[in-house]
Amino acid sequence: MLADLGEGIDEAELIERILMRISVWVEEYTQLFFEKPWSTESGSYEDSSFIRWAEKLWNVWKYHWESAQKTAKRNKIDIDLFEVAEMVHLETGYTGEGKLGGNPFRDILLVDAINQGEQLAFTFFYEDYLGLAMKIKLTEDCWHDFYVSHVIDRKGESGLPAIANYDGKAGLARWVDKSAIRFHSNQVRRFRRKQGNSITPSEKLEILLSLCTGEQIRAYEEYYEINSPDRKKLIAIKIRLEWLTQQVTQEQKLKYHKILGELTANQQYQDHQESSQSNSSEESSAPTDDKRNECLAMLGRIVLNLINSFSVKDTLIFKLQLLDGLKQEEIGRIVGKDKGQISRDLKRMKLELLKKLASYTPEAPGKKEKYEQCLELLTLPAFFEELASWLKEENNASQDEERNEQ
């Protein structure tokens, strides 16, 4: 490749310039994403971590330069290796037109940090790309599911999250955009296959019509002659529903699917309650309550210990909400953050807590199976709320005991 740069190039000098430029990126971005960043003062080019990062950055740089070369040859113009690097660093295509959707040099090291399990990287990603999720009209629940599925969960033989597939050919925002939309579409399809019979087509039609504007409703009534006295003219509900879905805006579609999802979640919780309370006609509801309370106690004590594994500020925020029951505005005044930041912090920490719980292994023999059953209950919103209430009650009880001892 170096031969393509032209004759008269001192290869050793060029390699040194490339390494110097890469070292600047490594130092800048590892400071953001790694607990143990690399620096020019304390590190060297021989460090194994530097070599790994340098290879990743060079592969991205090489790809964009080779792409630029193809354009340059077609247009019979010269383009410099370092000019390409500057354009990519500024999130701009090498022709000066179009946006890359982020800085691929920064993003490739962000993804590497996520692959390595760096907490700084998880926090950065969640906060930096939450705004993008809102722009593409994802619900917060869907964004959280995407975050867990594509950033936290490690699957397959590689043991890496889905985000590891990012290759730096464009900014990470483009990858997130496409992957999140595809994830949402798959969720909707799975929902339709699994829950199509729990909500009738007529109920779905009513929900969608409730989101339509007056103009959209009139167009629907005119197209299908809804007010015609001849009822035989009415087309099947399924066909009308499909037609109407094509007429509404993307925002209306997402609201429609969110409502269906919430109805489904409620139905799933009720089904779980009914099945857990009807094991046999000879059993009363007391054993079910006992098992539920046992899960609350088991998970509650583990959560109390895991909360302290977060950073000092995160632990404080968690305790102020879960144990003291303070509102987000009140927490923000205490720790010096606005309400929106506190809300994002709590959502991020809840996901991290769920991740810690999923990887936790009870020390007591025979408790693993019971613990896994309790974790399944934790996915139900109502049960998580019960757990929060248990934590508050436990905290209040311990404070009462301390006061009595004094």
C-alpha cells in the first residue's frame, strides 16, 4: 500500500508519521473509554494494548484511504493519506461531501472498550446514543432492550456482543441507526406472530384509528365507504388495518406498536399470575405468596450488596431512590445533576444491575435453580416495583433497629 503513495517517499519516515498520528488518537480516546488508558509519557509503541489499538485504527484509516484512492483515480486527482485522516476525523467523507455518521477512529476504540467490558465505554455509549434513539422514534423500552441485546449480551462462539461487528467503514451512529430500526421491526414481527390472537383485529383497528387525524379518518371512511348502508361492501378488517397502517406517519406507527406492546406486557403478567396461582385445586394461594416473598428476600439481599459495587456517585443515586424513595429532582439537587441526567443514570444503572444479577452465582448449594426462577420474575415490571418496595421496607426496618439500639 505504501507504494501507492508515490515515488520518493521515505518509508521509515512515513511509518513514523503514521505512528505519531495514531498515538494521538490512542491517547485521546483511551482516556475516554478505558480505566487504564495509554499515554505518550508512560507508554510505548511496544505495549500490547497500543499494538492492538494501533492495528484497529490503521485498518480503519487504510479502508478510507483506499476508498479515496478509487475516487481520486476516477477523477484524476491526488489525495493525501493525512488529508483523508483529517476528513474522517472530522466525520466527513473524503470528497468533502456527506457525513460519516460519527468519527470512525473514536468509534472503533469505543467498541473495543465495550468488547473488553470497560464500564466507562458502556456509560459513554448509553448516554451518547440515547439522543439518536429518540430521534429515530424508538420508545425508551425498545432502546433499553436494544442496548441489552446488542451492547451488553455476549453470544455465540466469540463471546462478544453484536456491536463487535462494527468495522469503522462509517460512523457508529449509522450502525446503531440501522441495527436499532431492524431490531424494532423484528420485535414487532415477533409480537404479531406470538400475540396476534390475544388482541383482536377489531381492537387493533380501534387503537390505530384513535391515533389518526380527522383527515386520515375521513380518507379511511371514504375509501372503504364505511358509512354505506350496505354492510356487505365493508372489506375484511385485516385488509383495512393493513391499508390504514400504510397511510399513517412513522410516529403514529410507533405509538401504535407501543400501545400494543404495553397491552401485551399486561397480558403476559396476568397470565403469569394466573398460572402461578392455579397449580392444582388442592393448593391455596399461600404457597405462591410464600415463593414470591422468598424471591423478594433473596434478590433484595443480593441487590443491597451489588449496589455498593457501583461508583461512589452511582451508589449514592441508587440508594437515594431505591432506599430513601426520593424523587429524581430531589436526587439531582443533592448530587448536582439535572432531572434528565438523573433519569438517564438510573435507567443505565438498572440495566447494569440486571446484568450483574444475571452473572451472579449463589454460593449456597442447591440455590442456583431457585435463583434463576426468581430472575425470571424480575423481568416483570410489577415484580421489579415490588422488589423496590421490599428494599425500602428493609432499609427502614434496619434504621429502626439502629435507633432502638441507641
